[in-house]
Amino acid sequence: MKGNNNYTRDINPLFGLAGLLGLIGPIGYILTKQNFILAFIAFIGFFGFVFEGKMSNKLKDESYFYNKTRADGISFKCAFCLSILALLIALNITNASIALTFLIGFISFIWGFTMILNSYLLYQSLR
């Protein structure tokens, strides 16, 4: 199946354990108090490899592309709504450094959550 674009890629679902790297963000922030380290929270998106691994070697036909488009739409709508919510909350925080810390952490979480949700919705629709 190598080199054939008609099938999904073959990955081991255990690669999803790389999502534990997302713990670097909160733990690193507690230890160093540096805002930029919260960007590591986005690594929770690697948990999506669990669902992508379960879909290994599936045929990419019309229903696959339909379900992929649908999963993308739903996950990106959720990301957009959560981003607006994060901005509204950050605007109500009076301390600028706390608001920046909140935005970095929450936007990183939204990015990772979107990756997981996208893989999960596609997996559920193809099951």
C-alpha cells in the first residue's frame, strides 16, 4: 500500500501517547513562570493519532471525503466559537500579563483540541 494515495496512511495508534507532551505547558509554566511555554499545550493534539491509527489503510472514496469535509467543518466551527469566547474573557481581565498568559494557554488548547476533534469525528463517521 506504500505510495498509494487511495488509502489512509498506516500509523500505530500508540503514537497518540505523544499527546502527553502537552503536559509540558502547564508544568513548565508552574516551574518557570514563562508565558511562551504554555504553547506546548497544543501538543495534546497528538492524541488524535489514536483515532487516525484506528483508521489505517481505509479506502478514500467519496464518503470518506464527504465525512472528512464534515468533520473539518464541525471542528473548525467549535474552534472559532472557543476562540471568540477566549477573546471575550481576555478582554474582561484587567491585568495585561494575566490576559496574555490566558490567551496563549487557551489558544494553544483550542488548537490541540481541534486536531483531536477532527480525527475523532472522522473516525466516528467511518466506523
